[in-house]
Amino acid sequence: MNISLLSSNTFQIQINQKLPKIELNFAQTEQIKQDENTDRFGRKIEYYDYYAGSYGDINIVQKYGTTTQTKEEALDEFIARQTKSILGGAFYNSTFGASDIRGISESGYFFNNDYYRYGKIPQEYYLNSYANSNLIDTKFGKAELFLDLAGDNDRLGVGSFSSNSQLFRFDSDGNGFVDKNDTYFDKLKIRAYDKDGNEIIKKLSEVVDSINLKDFIDSKSNALKKLEAQKDNYGTIEAYENSLQSLKDYNPYSIFKPEVRYESMNENDIKELSKLADEDGWIDINSNLGAFNGLLGIAYAKQGVDGSYRLEELSSYPHTTNFGFNNVFDTTTKEYYWRDSDKDSYQNQQYTRFMNLYNDYMSELKNRDDYINEFDDETKAKYQNVKSSVMLSIEREFSSATGLNFTLENLQKVKDSFEKDRANTANMLKDTDTLTAIRINKNGTFTLKFNSGREIIVNELYKDSGKAFDVELNLNAKFATQIELNQDIDLVVSAAKIQDKITGQIEIKSLKDLGVEIIKKLSNNKFALQTKDGKTIIIDQIYTRLMPNNQNDINLIDDKDKFYPKPLRIWV
């Protein structure tokens, strides 16, 4: 099959399902449907009438069977359930009454595997003893972690960590560090004891600057040893060998975002990729799945609504959602086809997904505010920042789809961008179609073809390193002008990978330490660093150095400030 001749007209099947129509009238799109008995698709809403399970809105929590709780009691139950679900890595579908969005936290608008990336914990064999402990190291000594959503030192007693591995669920920006840039960092606290056995409670930020999650990941050799020790428990040799192969193939760093895992493809990588091309220069992804294995380990730089760039990982399978299944799997050809032949289908689907997300969040926000509005000012202040699990799920999905931190301002910014230029904004969001082919062009660029009929040209491709670094790709440097580059870049936190001439080892050094004065952009996507002593260093990529936790020597801490083991209670 000649990939280069494929067009959007090729991707059709008999069924032509249309997405729900979104009205452009702003007032209409923000209507609250709390009293309706059907969802936006006309389906009857089925409610779970118990509050102890995963489902049900806050009103059902308040009224359960013959028992009626106060609003404060209901909110306590609500916060307790949410605390447990955050620690457990999955959001329960508690809402403030937006009844047509039950199911969002399982499969949402732009949902794919990346969506729950920072809710995951690496495979258990890759967790070391520190990850399985429930004591975190700080500059004052060891302490227990807990989550305090309500700001009352976990009055409900549900926020304690069972193990340090749960910290993986708090790396909201996916860079491998839990720090001030992550969503719940200011809600994390520690519990410790002084030398007299008195309890000490502090914010985590008071005792550490950051926690490096890579400290919890064990080596592959150790992981395989742990599996081998369990060999007799597998029953059959086939079961053991299957698990062994899966463990060998598993990358524990895949839970982190691509910017800390990917590197620029070098000339040798591109030569190897070109060997898969047909006579027309196209690499058919479906025909070469053995070489790519599902998630391709290839990414490209995508510009977002705010103008900054992020890496978009390419996949040979679609990002399915519970809204608008336009990717259809053909069991005969073993390929994913695009259901809609309309040339504007992709942009309209992306728009519809986002508007559903937008309207559901605004609906939920209004219902939340209406619910707590009857409280006195003191109680209202206590609960004013409470968010339903649906709101949190939508916020997480918004960040996954757009690359932006969730704020109401950013939510409105994306909506405004769609209304100004729907096609361009659709391409700025997470790809929800499937990559079908790659062509390496004569000028060194790459053409990417998707099953929706989209084709885009990119200057560079990136490959998965299979590990995670303490530096992050500075993608914006690739697209900045030379003037912008030299004006905006911070030489202290910006870094380069330099090979030591004697040892051959690759070292990461800040541009300031290298004595860089001027950065020049080269025509081959590389950079020339000119130093104060007249040297020129050619590099492929500029990185941003992630600052590791600066743990002071505990021996330098005054005894009165040190943490001590939990005192044992002696019964007489």
C-alpha cells in the first residue's frame, strides 16, 4: 500500500457517528442541568443511592437512607473520601450535582494513558526499601507523611501515607520531583517527634525543598532478582517467563513526562529509522509495529495556546474517550480508521471535547458555590476551596490536554483561542488521532501523517532514553530567535551535556559554569556556545536543570530541632 497516496477520504467506514452539537451561545452552553434526568446524550441518569461507595453526589452523601447529615458532616465525609482517593491514585466520582458527567474520572474528554501518569506508582519490583518505608528523610531526621486537605492537621485521620511510594501520585508536573510546583505540595505535612517524645507537625515545605522520586526506584538487576526469588510461586515456567519478559521490557521512568526522558534523535537514529521507509520515502507505522511496539518512543515538539512548546509522544493506537469515538479498529486490516470523512472533523471533535470539559467544570463550580453559600462566613471560608473529584479530574485532564496548569484564566484562554481559530487551537491540544506514517524529507524535516487526514511537518524528532534525567529539555530554546535566546535564558539554571575529554563520561554543566557569554543558533538545529576564554562548544540541546533537594547534614542541626523515633508506649 502506498502511504503517500492516503488522504482523509480513505478513512471511512459505514457508521458515521456525529459528535453532540455545541451551541455557540455562551449563555446556553453554561446552563446548569442539575435537575435533569438525562445526560447530554439523552441517556437516562442512573444514580447510586448510597454514599459509602464510589459514586453519588454531595446531596446523596448528605441524605442517606433514614439518616440525614448536616452539610458540615456531609462535607467532612466528602473530604475524607477525596483524601483517600488521592492517596489511592484514583478519584471517586463525588460531585456537587452536575449529574450528566458521572463517569468522567474514568474516561474523560482527552483521556489516554498519560492522563493518569502522575497517579501511577512504578511496578512493585522496581520499588526499593526507601519507597516501601513510611518514613521520609529530611534535614532534621525521619518523619511520617500525611495529606491535609482541610488544613486541620488531618482531623478526620484519613491522610496518612502507607508508604513513601504514594509520593509518585503528587508529582503533578511529571518532572520526577515533588516540590512547590506540584498541586498538593502545600497540603502535604509531616509528623515527627522531638527528643522528649512530643509530637511535631510541620508543612513538608518547611523540612525539604523537594523530593527526588528517582531515589525510590530500584535498578533493573535488583528488580529481576526480586522476581526470581518468587519463581516457585508462578506455577508454570511459561507464567514465570512471561512475567520475566514483561519486567525486562518495563520502564519505571515512563510515569514521568517526556521532557525529562527524551533526547534529540541523532544522525545514526535517523539512519536506522530511514531503513524502514518504502520506495516513496514513507514509513508505514502499521507495517512496522514490531519495530515500534505500540508506544513508538518518538515525540515531536508542539506549541501550546500560551506559545510555549512541549513534547507530544506519538502513538500507533488512539487516545480514546467517552465522547466521540472517531477512531475505529478494523479487525481485517488491523488498522485504526477515522470514522468521519468531513475534512474539519478533527478540529470539530477537539472543539467539542474541550467545550464539554469547559461547560462541565463551570457547572460543577457553580453547584459547589451554591452548596456552601448558605454557610456563615467562617464556615464558608473553611470550605471555599473544596473541590469535587469531578473538578479535580477535569483539572488534571485539562493540563494533560493543553500542557497548561489549570486556572480559570487558562481555561478561559483556551476557550477564547478556540473561538478565534478553531483549527489551529485543535492542533495545539493533545493528539487524539493515530499516527499512520512518517516521511523523512530531503531538507531534514519530517512529515507526520495521522488517520484523521492531518499532516504536519516538524523540524526534529525526539527519542525515549529509557531513563529520567535531573534536567529537562528546554524546547522553547529551539524556537526562539537568537536575540530572544540571549536575552531570556538563565545561565544559572540552563545546562548542557558535555563529554569529558579524558574519561569520556557525559557531564551536565550549567552554562554559567561553562563560562558561556553568547549562544548562537546553527542551521542544523544545534547551538554554538561561545565562552569567555574564546572557546566554542557545539551542543544538540539546551536543558533546564532541576534543582535537587539540598539536604543539610543532620549533624549540623541543633538537638532541639532534630526528629527522633516515635516513642514506645510502655504499659505498666
